Amino acid sequence: MMRSLTLIAVLICFAVPAFADGMTASQVYKASEPSIMVLTVKSKDGNTYTGTGFVAIKDGLAVTAWHVVHDAVSVTAKFSDGQEFEVPGLVDNDPKRDIALIKVKEFGRTPLVLSQTTPDVGDKAFVIGAPEGLDFTVSDGLVSQIRQQNGVNYYQFSSPASHGNSGGPVLNDIGEVIGVVSFQYTEGQNLNFAVPSTYVLGLDGTLPTQPWSGVKDNGVPGQSGGGAAQTLSNDELDPKLAKDIALSLDTSNLMYFYFDQVVGTRFGFLEGPGADSYKLRQELGAARTDLQSVTSTDPLRSSVLASLRTAMDHLYNQVDNYILAVEYKGKHDVWDPDYETNYKREAALVEMPEDQQIQTLLQSQRFRDAAPALSSFYGPRSYNSGLRCPFRYPTFVTVVVPGFPADEMALRMGDTLRSVDDEVVTSVYDFNDKLNSHRGKKVKITVSRDGKDKSWNTKVPQE
């Protein structure tokens, strides 16, 4: 028998005083309730339903579940003190992870704090929302288990939740939002699920507000949604392909560096994975969603699209497992081998479009204009030093290929290229060109290493 799946998203984040022995349900409620809102949504099909949201990131922004607002024509928000207002629209969303940022009026509400660490199974979990329309109801329970489905992590929790809790916060006993309730199994008792609050950190609160009439319905988890894919001309599609190929290469280079320097050495980041990694995960998620919404009648571009869709899935999971590994290390001071195994498995599965396909795409001017660095990366090279630098950080060394000239010349991962014979280096391609003009000769290399400039004289090998 198939289990029925009921969406009931809940989101979480808030700032409150610290309690050494943990807060009671009453204390959690009093600290967070002023920043939580009940949402009344009118949908395109004429129905009206209730969800929950909460102020997060900054005053004027709130988090809710994407499935609560995905087909809205209007949204009204109400706080527990009676203040009520129209929600003007959507700021950002992540359909796969069922979260959304919405624009709200600024009332000086304190944003709830989004936890950046993974809870332990057995930790307390509090939920505040509007189950079956009963406004501002609090319930408590435990984090029952941590699970993964279709590349998304979920916190299973036992706190009672129903329709109307969707989009509201799940809180820990120090008053931080740990996850977003996303769905429940109805053929059981208190089998509820929330997406981690760290996913919210990948949403972009600086984007312009989209009125509900202009919001594209990309569907919700468990539904087809989104309509048929849009067929694009080559000139329309090529800029997307160029940017996504560049993003894929950047991710591979950066995650190779991060994993080697952080997870591989068991050293770890004491302050978490870093904002850039959350942003990278969000970029990959957005690109993956976009790639699923377009198609092409051109055989070459159809093949590249298929390769990129697969690559984006595995790259997203790589970054996600890296973030989870560092969060786990920071909390428990040990590495969880499962995250490392998952990371390596995903890395082994990444397959980019073939070089010859990209060489052919480079014949499109729009493709070259969208990501000009790809022309240098895939074009003819007079000299290959064996360095890899991300397109977004064109002088930051993430990979030094063993046995290549850069390796022989004592460059290291983590170096930032500064100059060759006091001539400023602007990118790894510029660096290669400078080495090409000094083959077999001695040069002075200057890099930034460990926060200090370092120079040395070395001979440029003949390739």
C-alpha cells in the first residue's frame, strides 16, 4: 500500500538569549512568537489555505515553504499581536528544497537565528504554527532521525504538526531555527519532516521582489509542476550553457581544494563551512532547476544539456556533503566517515560535456561572450603550467597537477598568483603566457601564501 504524503512545510530561524540548560517550550514560544506569522494564501485555482512564516535573515524578509506560496495570487500575513498586512511578493525560492523568501513589512521584528549546525538525533524540537488554522500553536518533540531523499536532507521530528504548520519554524532548545517542515506521512503518528535551516542561507535576500502575478510556478516536491520545458533557440540557450559549464568547472576546482585542505587533512573549519560554500550550493541548485526547464532541438545542445543536468546533480550533492561534514566536525570534533564516502561517490559520478562539444559551442559568439574564460580554457594553449584556478577567482590556485611545470616550480594549492618577474599576473592564462615567453629561463615568481607575499627564483621547464 502506498503511503500518502502530505506537504506541511515549516521553516526555522531566530535570535534569543542563551540558556545554559536549554529552554522550556514556554521560553522558546515567548522568545520566538513575535517574529512568527500566519499566512493566508489565495491560489490561482480560487482556493484559500493557511500556512506559517517567520522573519529571518533581516527585518523585512520572511521564510516560508515554497509549496505554501508557489501558486499564490495574494498572501496576507498576521502576527500574534494582531498586526496584519498584504505580502507584496517573492524574493527568492528553492523549489527542490521547498523553501522561499518573501517580502514583508518592516515592523522592527527580530529575525530568528538560523542554526548552521546539524542537530543530533534525540535533540529537542519545538514547532510553532497554525495547525488546521489554529493560530500560533506550539508543540514539542524530538529530532527522530536524519534522512536523505532525492539529494535533499531532511530532519524527521516527532513534534505534532498538521496542515497550516507548513513554512513555520522548527526550533531547538536554545531558540535557533534548525529546519523547515516539508511533509509528513499520514499513515502513522507524528512522522513529520523538515529541511535543514542551512538551506535558507543559500537564498538571496538582495533580489528584487517579484509580485505574485509574475512568479513562475516551478512546482513543489512530489509534484510534476512547472509545466512543459521551454524550447530555446541556440542564441538563447548558449549563454545559459556557457555560464553553467563555467559554474561546473568552478565547483569541481573549489571542492577539490576544500576537500583536500579541510576534510582530507582532518583539520576542519572552526567557524563552519563558510558563506561561500552555502552560496555555491544555492547557485548549483538554481542552475539545476533552470536546466530542467529548458530544451533544444539541436542534437549537440541536447546532449550538452543532458550532461550538465547530471553533472549539476552530483556537484550539488558534493557541496552539500562537504558542508554537512564540516558542520558535523565543528559540533562533534570528529569526522563522520559517511559524509566523506558520499562526497567521494558523488565526485566519481560527475561527467562534464566532452571537450569537443565545448570546442564546437565556442563557435557561437553569444557562448563566448557569456563566459569568455572558457575560450582560454578550451582554446589552444602555447603552455600549460598544470595549474587550475576558478573563473571567479582567476589567480587563486586550487589545483597543482603533479609532475607539471607549476609543481616543479614549487607552487602550491592555496597560493594566489601575484607576478612573474614583477609583471602583475591577472589570471592563470596570463600566468601561462608569461611562462611561455620564458621557457628554459630563470624567473622570479611572487605569490601570496598564508597571508604573506613570497618570492623565489626558479627555472621555467620546457614542456
